[in-house]
Amino acid sequence: MSLWLTLAVNSIALGGLLFLLSAGFSLIFGLMRIPNLMHGSFFMLGAYFGVTFLERGLDFWLAALLSGVAMALIGGLIERFLLKRLSGQELPQVLLTLGFSFIIADLCLMIWTGDPWQPATPAELRGALQIAGLFFPLYRLVIVAVAVVVAIALWLLVDWTRLGAKIRAGVDDAPIARMVGIPVSRLFTLVFALGAGLAAFGGVIGAPYLSVYPGMDAEMLPLALIVVILGGIGSLVGAFVGSFVIGFLYNFGQAMFPDLAYVILFLPMVLVLVLRPQGLFGRGVS
Amino acid sequence: MKRRVPRFAAIGVAAVLLLTLPSWIANSYYVNIASQILLWAVAALALNVLVGYGGLVSLGHAALFGTAGYTAALLLQAGHGHFAADLAAIAFTLLVSAVFAVLSLRSTGIIFLMITLALGQILWGIAYRWASLTQGDNGVNVATRPQLFGISLATADAFYYAVLAVFVLAAISMAIFVGSPFGASLRGTRDQARRMNALGYNVWLIRFIAFLFSGFWTGVAGLLFVYYNQFISPQIMALQTSAEILLMVISGGTATLVGPIAGAAIVVVMKNVISAYVERWNLVLGVIFVLIISFMPDGLIPGTTRIWRHGWRALRARVALSRAGRAP
Amino acid sequence: MKIQRRTVLKGMLAASAAVAAPPFLRAQAQPAPFKIGLLTVKTGPLAQGGNQMEQGILTFLAEKNNTLAGRKIDFISADTGGNPAGAKTKAQELIERDKVNIILGPLAAFELLAITDYVRDNATPLMSIAAAEDVTQRKANPFVIRPSATSAQCCHAMGDYAAKELKFKRAITISEDFAFGYEQMAGFQHVFEDNGGKVVKKLWPPLVTPDYTPYIAQIGNADCVFNGFAGSNPVKFMRAYADLGVKYKIPLLAGWTAMDDALLKSLSDESVGVISAAWYSSETNTPSNKRFVEAMQKNYLTLPGGYSAGMYVAGQCVEAAIQALGGKADDRTALAAALHKVSLTDTPRGPVKFDQYGNVIGDVFIRRCERRGGQLVNTVIKTYPGVSQFWTYDEKAFLANPVYSRDYPPAKNLE
């Protein structure tokens, strides 16, 4: 009994973290029509920034926010000066992000060495929830709360502000949006920066849970990909729902079918792509 | 007509250099590097069929590469002869390519990319996890290389010539393919799929056959790889490998024949030779690719050809490498 | 914590300059330099261990002023990228292009397995810390020598300690789903069950597992959990083990990679109390270890662990072999034979000698992790002297059985 309860609660916790990872990815994919193959790198680099800030004694939440801001700047610069040169050419843009992921991975290795880092859980949030034989770390539930807050903030941004309306217009139909005067190119930069910042923020938040180590970019990226494919490209609701579905699939799948561990996540992804490419909540990608 | 003479001359010079390579490269280490360049060039040429001429970018080809290698290695270990093992390997790879094609050709563009990526990951996971079949991460050793017409391929030079022969066959078949009516219709499906459909061509079937052709040569390259290393392990089927082959194609130049060869040379030389002198070679490799993609999006060969002909200003001209690819 | 400047290039330049010096500048006719090639990993997820390997051998060579037994050393470092094809190519580079006298490394078992035939066919001795059992058992090869341990060498001791001294009866094993994990857990199970214990569950998370919770949640009723995680996985495993409260209910035992001394700086309170079995302890009281630890802390700001110690010891063995051969150290086959005969007492890991298969016979330390003066340390609580890869089993009987794997020894007590 306590096994299933632990798995269920952990599924929600993992889902929350996956949302922080995937929300940005979904927005970028929806608006710019490219799977950002350096998204995992943003997550990892952000986590490393967080590690350095924490080593300097910064408050945990401040470190996470600062890391997000720093990555947003970096993401914005990359978009503005490199991706934009290739505007309209999706394939080279995807490949550019792939090339950058190699660069960032090696830079992280150079600067932070190959040793793993795991910052301590923020002091006020240590401790565990003990109910019905279940012993569950409090911090992971806090991650869910953070994910919900971020989800609400993004929803307000996208559904209730003019900027959000412009983004939605760009996602729906970029050429027409341009024609009515929406500066889609500038939106690209903004959304890319926002996505990068969200990923980095998520990386720091996740660091006490997942630790920070070389190679985590290659582990996180497929998860973001699966969440967004399942939930639907460009849909925040889809990213939210998809994150929790994948959280459950991961936890229960690993426990019940350990031999299918690698397959358990990619098989549903193939099924979705083949049978319903727009995912649960998305619109199709042309 | 004027352009043909330099091109033939270039091919002639290259042929002479390649044929005599073991005599002017003294060290067997560099002969082995040349073998590696050529075998990866075959893989890159194979992927180029889909990417450059079909407009379909696959990130799952490492799975096909590895499937051929594993099939041959496991059959050899079970005691079968080289001929039987190789034949079975290619046949099985074609089967797997067909399955990949059926699943992924339901879409094009980014969705196609992601389906192939996912399929590649699934096969990698199987190679890793199904240890009772594949021996997992311990890998499979291949005791001997085959004998071609009684000549042992154990030495670097002999193996080099065998790889060169296969490479030449691959290059010729690619050239024939590209110049043929089928090649033209494949390019048609890349540039104007809807019109091709309207004209009565079976776009899906054309792409399917192209996928099989690509899978065939990818499998051949996989065989060359497993014979070169005499070892195979699941890592060869990871996403990293697919990405490297793709980068070879893209960096060299997608819709050319020489491009993938140049791309293969860049990657192999960086990984194996430059890495001896530059500690952060991975970083340099990433930077080179970013530069090539930023400034010469249709590849190094077409890009440098443009500089040669029109000077540095040509780089600033926008070149369209849309999903449709570049017209030859 | 920054990576130190690469000193290899400087060392190489110095060595090459010494070699290139025209004859009249040399004091007397000097023999050609003795070339040592290192196969290590500098890029990718395995770089942590690879860097440490290089640090270990560089520390040794620096201590000896780049001269071993009167021979000047030419040191060449090659990055395999952590994959078998890379290992093969770099091995070819070292042997065919650089013509090294001996190869140190590679790091990973799958890299070693890709090149054992090749080094044998090219008669080049190789000293690796890769743990693959069969390389010094059923598939032994006169050119491969291992100064560290087989996967199970320390785990046998752990099984013994857990059954006899800690009096545990029920154990659960958890380790990554690959050969190194299988072999470690099998070794533990073998000895643990032969001494009255029962392994009641075996968990195998994939090598790439972002979150260990689904596996830790399955840890039920047991006296102890034995883990063999490697690389950076032990850090997040132990954090999750503590976060989920299991740490306070079920003691955790570990293999050497899971609690390596070099990893201590990345760990924190959740590792306190973990008992591990390792073939290297930074606390060992030999003069060479004292020098070694001091140099590592000074130059690389880290406590050394098995990866670097293994290479330091390898260096010592190479020196001893060159010494034993006198002028004939360039005959690589003779060098391999001489390495087999090396027997040292003053090494960072204590006494070292090799069995007929090329695997080391040395001490295994049982340690407990504690906080001393605010730092985490692994305090040695018991030493098993002279442990061979076969533990106390009869060699022939051991080799007649299949190699340790996921299914061997068969787990008869699973619940």
C-alpha cells in the first residue's frame, strides 16, 4: 500500500518538475516551430549557475530566480544573434540548437568539472510528510506548488495579456500575425528567452532532487520532448497535463515493468506521433 | 561543358590519391583513420539520400547502423560464416528500415524527425536492456575479419582497400540514384509533394523506397564498422551517433555527393586526430558546426564553392535551406 | 573548484625537448624515453573518473621527476570519449603512431573489452582499472594487468562482513542495470548467502535514471541494502534514500565506487553511517599514500579516490618492472611478464601483488562514513588482507562456474 502511495505522490512531484522543464519547450516549439534541442542544456546550465550562487551563500529562491534571469539573457542573445540569421529555415535552426548543446555540455565540464553536485534542500523545507505509513520529502511537494504557481503565471500571461494574445496569434498563424503588424520576430526572441529562463529556474529548483551532473542535459531533453509531444505542441495546458501523465508513467512504469524501462516512455511517444500527432491538446504542426 | 573538365580532373586526382594512400601514408594509424573516414562517409551518403534528396531528416539512423552490426556480430559469434552473417544482417536491417519507414512516413518535417528519434531510442534501449540477446553493455566481440577472395583483411592496408572498394560502390550507386528518374521524382517529392501527388506519383511509395535504399547503405556502413572495430556495443545506437551522422551530412552539404564525404572527414578527423592535440575538441567540434550552420547553412562544400566563385560577399547572401532542401 | 591547467602538454614538451637535445648536450648516451600512454575520458559523463585517472598518474610521475628507474618518461594522454570505438582508435594511436611501451587505462569495462584482443595481438602491456571480471578470469590475456580490483573483489568482503560481523540476515541489492552492477551484486550475494544470509530482492535501475524513487519505494523488509552505484549516481541515490526516510530504517552498504573517497566532497549528511568496502582508502598509513594524498590535495584540491590511486599504483608497478628488467624494458612481452611478478609493500593501497591471471591481490577495507572535524571521511573499521579475485573459493571451481551476471549466482531466496 505504501508503495503505491509513494509512487503516486512522487509521480505528482516529478510531474511538477517536468512542467517547469517543458513549459518553455512547448512555447518555443509552438511559436517558433522548432524543437529546441538545447533545452536540456539550459536546464543543466541553469542548475550549475544555481550551484555556484548557492556556494556563494545566496538564498535558494534568489539563486533560482537569478539563474533564470541569467539564462533568459543568454537565450535571448542566442536567439537574436544566431537563430534569427536563419529565420524561416527550421532545419538549420534545429541543428544550430543541437550544435550549441555540444558546446554548452563541454563548457559545463570545463567550468564545473565532472563531479556531481547536489545542493542541500533549503533549510526551512527539509523534513517529510508522514501520513498512512508514507514518508515523503516535503520539498518535492513544494516543487509541485512552485509548478502550479508558474503555471498560473504563464496562463495569466498567455491568456490575459496583450503580449499573450500576440504570442497566441503567432502560434496560430505566424504569417498572418505578421501581416496584421505583430512583431513576430521580437516575440521569437522573447519566447526563446522566456523558455530558457524557465528551464534554468527549473534546473535550480530540481537540483536538490535530481542533483547536477554532466550528461543530465541528454537525460532531460527526451523527457521534455515526450511531455510536449503527448500534451500537444504549443499548448500550456498540454504541457501541464502531459507532465503529470509522464510523471505517473515514469514512476509506475519503472516499478512495474523494469525491463521495459527505456521503452516505457518512448513507446507512447511513437504511438502519439503516429496516431495523433497533435497530442492531447495541441494543434497540428504542418 | 567548361565546368565538367575541372570536376573530372578533381575526381581523377582524388581517385589516384585514394588508391595509392597506403603508399604515401606511412603509418598504419593514419591508414586506419582513412578507413574510418570512408566507412562513415558511406553512412553519411546513405543518410543524405533521405535528408538531402528526400527532404526527410532522420535522427534514428544509428539504430539501423547498429542493427546491421549487431546482427552480423551475434551470428558470427554463434558460429556462422561471414557471408551468411553479412547477408542476414543486411536483410534484417532492411526489414527494420521498412518498419521505421512505415511508422515515420505518416508525417514529414519535424514530426518525422521525432518519430525517427523515438524509434532510434527504443532500439538503443533494447540493445542495452535485452542483455540475454545482445550481451548488453559488455558488447559483442568479433573474432576475425572476413577474407575477400582469399586475401585476409586483418592488416590496416588490406582493410583500407576493402573499405575503399565498398565506398566506391556506394558512391557510384548514389550517383546513379541521384541521376536516375527515381532520383528526380524523389527530389520532386521533396520540393513539391502536393504537385507530385496531383501528377499521379505515389509519394509515399517513393519515400518508402528511398528509405530502404538509405537503410541498405547504412547497414553496409554498420558492417564495415563492426569489422573495423571487431567489437560492437549499445553506445553506437545512441542519439549521439545519429546526431553525428546528421551533422556530417549537414556540415558537408546536403544535396551534393561530395558534401557528406567532407562532413565525415571533418567529424572523424576532429574526434580522432585533433583530439590528440586539443583537449576540448568536443567544444571545438560544436563551434565548427555552429559556424557552418550559421554562415553556410547548406553545407561546407557548397559554401566554400560559393566563396571560391563569388568571394566572401557571397556568404552574406541569404541562402534558402528550407524543408524543401536546395535545388541542385 | 576549477580544473587544473593541463600539465601534460608541458610535460610532453619538456620530455620531447630532452629527447631532441643534440647528443653533445647530453651528459652521456641516454636510452630512448620510455613511453607511457594513458587512455582516459575527458569529455562526456564519464569525465569525472577519467580526469581523476590522469591526475593520479601525473602525480606519480611528478613525484618521480618524470624518470622511472633511470628511464625518462614520455607521457601521452588520449581521450577516448568514453566509448568503445573511441577507445579502439586511441589505442591504435598509442600503439601504432606513438609506439608506446605500455598503456594505462581505459576507464570503462566496455572500453576495455573492445581492446583486449588488440593489445594482445600487438604485444603491448596494459594496466587498467576497468572492473570486468572475465578479463582476468575466463578470458585472461597475458598483456592485461589490473592493479585495482574485479567488480566483485570488494563485494565478497562486504558480504562476509555483513553476514558475520553485522549479523545481517536479509539483504536487498540495488545497482545499475549493466555488467559492473551485475558483477558486484553477484559477488556480494555469493558470499552473503554462503554465510547464512538471504538476498530477498534485487533491483536494477537503468544506468540512466533521473529519479531513483520508484526503486527505493520498493525496498521493503530487510536488514540492509547493498548498492553498487557508480559515477555521479551515488550522490542522488543516497539523497533520495535519506529523503524517503529509508536511511533511518535500513542500514545502507556500498561498493567502492558508491562511497569513493573522491566522491566525499560531493556528498553530505545523508552518507553518514554508510558502510562501504573498497580497495583504496585515503587513510592508509603508508609513506607513499601520505605523499600521494598530500600532492592530490595540494594540486587538485581533492581527496584522491580509487580512480587516481589505481593509476598511481600502476605507475609504481611500471617502475618496479622497469627496475627488474634493467636494460630490457623495451621488450614489451618481457615487460608484461615482469609486471605480473611485481610485488610491492609501500603503495597507497598497501601491499600489492598479482595472481597468474594478472589481477591484483591486495587489501580490502571496510569503512564507515563519518564527520570528523566538519569533513566527511571514510574511517577504516576492518581490513581484509591479501584478498584475491576468487575470495576464499577454490580457483578452479570458481572458473568452472559461469561468470557473475544478472542471473548468476541464481537468486533462490527472492520474495
